[in-house]
Amino acid sequence: MKTATLLLLATLVLTCGGKTAKIFYINSYHVGYGSSDEIMAGIDEILADEVVELEKFIMDSKRNPDEEYLQRKASEAVERIETLQPDVILASDDNAVKYIIAPYFKDGPVPVLFCGVNWSCEPYGLPSEYVTGMLEVLPVEEIISTLQEYYPRARTMTVISENSHSERKNREFLDPLYRRLGLQVSYALVNTFDEWKTAFVRANEESDLVFFITNGAIKDWDDNIAKVFAEKKTRKPVFTVEDFIMPYAVIGFTKVAREQGQWVARKALDLVNGCDIADIELTQNRRTARYINLKLARKIGFHPSVELLNECVKVDYQ
């Protein structure tokens, strides 16, 4: 057997031209990372009662970001695809598209559906005749504008996140938005848990708002220690667009990652049932969820309106 990160095989089935349809799914990240786990759950949910052969390839690229590793994983995926000869390829998040789909499958011969690609797929030369998908657009403007209603004097913001390709791409697309909203922004893209703790304290001391995006590539991350640390050190409105960051944030307006997995799985079924990929238009995620961390909200004296409170899932981590 190859590496443990490699192939998770599920024999779920649909017939495609008289044979069992084969779907090959590439996950950029790792099992245990909240967002991609939800995408996989959405795929599994839609395909659970179908007769298809679904094979999953785990890149684990958040925890292994060096170029040599990524190129090796890309070669492994391409080799496996050539052996399996799937009817459809699914890919989630930027690294699967950057390292596998764009260089090897942009021009076919296998139809590809992607999701989780942040903001735009144009840097990868997509969409193409064989490749389309669901872009991931985060409700950043929505949550910042909401917080500015409560903190109208807020002028400075620190963005804290992992130091990864996806987060550097986020910066490129979000900088103009921050400026338009009148914010002076500093960045702390960190590699380790200790770096995150230092950045979190500094941001809460120096900035009016703190945007904590994600943590999947932060080495030595410890959920329990981070939760206690955030409870002690939070002084300002810390917000997020990821539900799994809510133990460390006051408020979150988040994507619903499962929506993306459900979409690519449904479109994959359309393809094996005879739909032409040219008929599947590039789209973006639509669903959002709202959360408030009651303990941290009380700590900083954040009192949302009854209307906003009623829209939020209340989380109170003990």
C-alpha cells in the first residue's frame, strides 16, 4: 500500500455507458481540517445512495507546503488517474487545482469539477472546455460592515492566518476591499502556534479589529490551549469567516463548506448521466451561517442587537 495520505476508497455506483462510473476526488488538505472535512462530507452525502466508485486522494498540502512535496503528490495523483481512468475528476481547494488540474487536465480528456478555489480561478487559466466549478467567496465585507456599525471609530485591523498559498491569495483579493472600507491593515501570516500566540496578543493590544481567518497550516496547533489562550487574551472584536475558528473568535459570518461538496457531487452525477460539462456554468457558493461566541462577546462587552443575535448560532465553549 502507498502512503497513508493516499487513497481512501469507497465503492458507492452508477453505470456510465454500461460500466460502473468512476469518480476521482482530490482533497488539497488533510482529514481533520474542518473546511475540507465538510466538503468531503457533502460529497459523501450526495453519493451515498448512488452506485459509483469514488476514490479519494489526500494531498495534505497545508501540513506539507514545500514545493518538492507538492510536485511529488501531483505526480502520484496523475499516475493514479491514468491507471483508474475515471469518468469525472473532483478537486477541492487551490492546491489541487494549481498543481494537478491546471497543468495536467485543463484541456482534458477527463471532465473536472472543482470547489473551494478562493475568489477567482483565472490565475490557473480556468474555466476551460473541460473544467468548471464553484468558486469560494467569503462573506468578509458583510461581517466587517456589520462590525463597523457597532465600532464606527474602528480604523485599524490585523489579519491573522496561516502562512499558505491560499492565504497569500486571499490578501491579493481582499486588500482593495479593506481599503474601500476605510481600514488600515497589517498582516500576521504565521507558521507556528507560538507565532500565532504572539500575533494574537499584539493584535488585541494594537488594532481596533482582529480578523482570524484559518489555522490549518499552523504547526503545533493545540485546540484546547488555543481556546484558553483566546479567552485570556481577547480584548477586541475578533472575527472569522470559518466556523471551526469560532472557539477563538467573538463573531463569525461563515461559508457553509458542505454546500460546495454537495454541488460538485450533484454535477458529477449529471455528467455520468450524460450531461455535457459545457452546460455547467462557473458559479460561486451562496450559503452563509452566523455565529456568536457568547463568552468572548461578554468579555469584550459586545452587545449585538436582538435582530443580529437571533440570526446567530450561539456558541458558549466551556
